[in-house]
Amino acid sequence: MSGSDVQADVPVVVAGAGPVGMTTALALHARGVETTILEADPKDRDRPGSRAIYVHKDTLRTLETSSPGLGHRLVDNGIIWDTRRTLFRGREVFERTYPDPGGDGGLPHFTSLPQVWTEEYMLDAVQDAGIEVHWDDGVETVESSEDGVRVETESGETYHAEYAVGADGAGSTVRSEIGSEFSGTQSENSFIIADIDEFEDEPLKQERVFHYDHPRVDGRNVLLVPFKGGWRVDIQCKDTDDPEYLSQDEQVADLVAKTLGERYRDRVDWVSQYKFKQVIADTLVDEHNRVLLVGEAGHLFAPFGARGMNSGVADADAAATRLTAALSADVEDAAEAEIEHYGIERLKAAQYNKRAAGQALEYLQGDSVVTKAKKYLAAKAAPYYEPAGEWLDDAPYGPHGGPPVNIGQY
């Protein structure tokens, strides 16, 4: 880019080798921009838990565009469950089975697989592309100016770049270094999430099942979601629950046996309990328009609607588009405008996703007389009026659709 005096080691440095960081690097590579990834964890890192198991169609399409074959590899190694069911206090109020996976361009509406597999396939693509990943050497300092970015790592290595992208997660050093801060809320209720190993010889039907006030677990809400090789069991704690106690091995095994079936009692592979944060960084770019935040470095959402990793991949693709334009700009003001546009565009997207996930969270936590009455009346009407059952099925995940993808020109 003209007007810059910095001698860059590489045009763009990416902090973080998670799904969002690797997507950023792949998307830039596809656009002809060289990158280097800096990752705090060692290459043989342990990534417990299935975590982001639901990969949206738009994410698959982005990955396929950035690295041909990658989106299809996720589909080939994931599953597509075709049935949605919802029960209210033990009685089914909605069921729908889809005849085909839908989608277009050879990619379905979604696929479901453990995040560690997604990361493995992404890393293969990164290595095939010749993108350098420096493991066990996270970012320690970030200094930006009108001319570029200076990044120093924990080992003392220094990188000069035209731009830097912070994809280093919820505890982002990059976010802290540019003076951006999270603000928002946290869920009132705790949630317990467990991964359950499936039986290869006699698996359950692959269907997503949501229970309102499950009678076998003292009226707690329960979500059961299959993924390749296992099940995600998500249990909403009551206000009076002790999450630490319910997360103990014996208690989780009992909850799993009562919700998924007795034979799964000893199939618990991983357990976590936490409250969901709904927070957004106050800015997604630094004051010099040289550093961009993507994914959980810039926002955290409650998981309803699977807006975490999927929105991060959308951030990564948008960042790659804007960075490519900025690097090829002949005028400094035009380059700055590209980065400013990224900050505005993805902040609006984050605000949309926060509202959408928050709507679902409020619905699930809602103890008001009105909210309870709506659910009860919808459950009563569901056998005679399908939209009532469909509303009960949809509401825990937030609204359909996605955030705005184009906010106009500068």
C-alpha cells in the first residue's frame, strides 16, 4: 500500500490458530495476501469438549471458497440430523422431519461434528496453503501507528506488519493492547453441558430434541443434540441449584441417564458448567485502523442459534475482504476507510447476534407470569394448531435469519 514507511515482514499477522484465526489466514491466502499465524498453545494442544458442533451453511460456503474442498470435508465427516422434536413437560408438542438436507452448491444447510475435528481439517488446509504457524508463542504486545503494526511475542520475537488481526479468543491480548473493552451481561442461570459418546453398533436416532420442564430431571429445560460420534446434553440449572454439585461425575451421570437413556450413564466424556456471557468489545478496530478483532476477541454470545464460531468465521471473511482492499489501495484515506467499514459492519452484526441470542436466553430464563402463560397455552394448543408447536420449537434458538451483511458505502 502506498504511503506506508514500514518494512513489513509480512502483510498481515494473525493472532490465534483457532477456527476463526485459521479462517482469516485461509481467506487472505485465497485473495493472494501472505499471512503469519501466532498461537500461544503448543501444536499438540489438548482441546477438550465438542464445543462448536453446529456449522452453518454460510460457514461451510466461506470455508469452501477460501480452501476448495474444506467445506465438503466437514460435511463428509459430520452428520446432518433430519428431525426436530420438542416436548413440554414430557408430552410431545412438535415434530418435523425433513426429506433432504437442503442447501445449495453441493453444501447442506449445516453439518454437526466436534470442533476439534473442524480445527484439524482447517489446519491441514493451512499447511497445504503454506501458511506459517508459530506455535507456543502467543502475542504479548501490539503497537500500532499510521505506518503499520509491531507485534512482539512471548518468546521475544518481533514481527512488523501492515495489519494485525486479533483472533485470540475471549481473553484476547490483542483486544487489551488496543484498549478495547467488553461490555454486556451474563446469564442469570448456570448451564451444565456434557458430551456423551454414542454407541457405534446401536445408536439413537439422530434428532435434535428440546424438553421444556423435563419431568425426569425436576422440571429443568434440557436440549439434546447429536454430532458425529456423540451427543451434546445441555441442562439449564434452576436458581436454587448448585452447579458445582450437579457437575460432579455421579450427578451428571444420573442426569444423562434420565434424559438420554440409562445405557448412557457411563458414556460421559466431558462436562462443563458456566454462565453465558453476552458481551461486545466497544470497538473492533484500533485508533490507527491497523488492527482488527474477529470472533471471540470481539464478542461473546449465548450459544442459542450457534452464533459463536459461525459469526467469527463471518468476521474473518469480512476482515479478509477489507484487508485485501486496503493493501491494494493507492490512497491512504481509502485504505483507512476499508478498515473503518469493517469495524462498523461487524459491530452491527455483533449487536444483531447479541440481541438474537439474548432474545432466546430471556425466553428460556423468563419466569414472568406472561412468559409462562404463553408457553403453557402454546403447549395446550399445539396438538390442534401446528404454529403453536412450531413457536415452542423455534423460540429457544432466537429469530431466523442473520445480521445485515452490507451497510452501504462509506
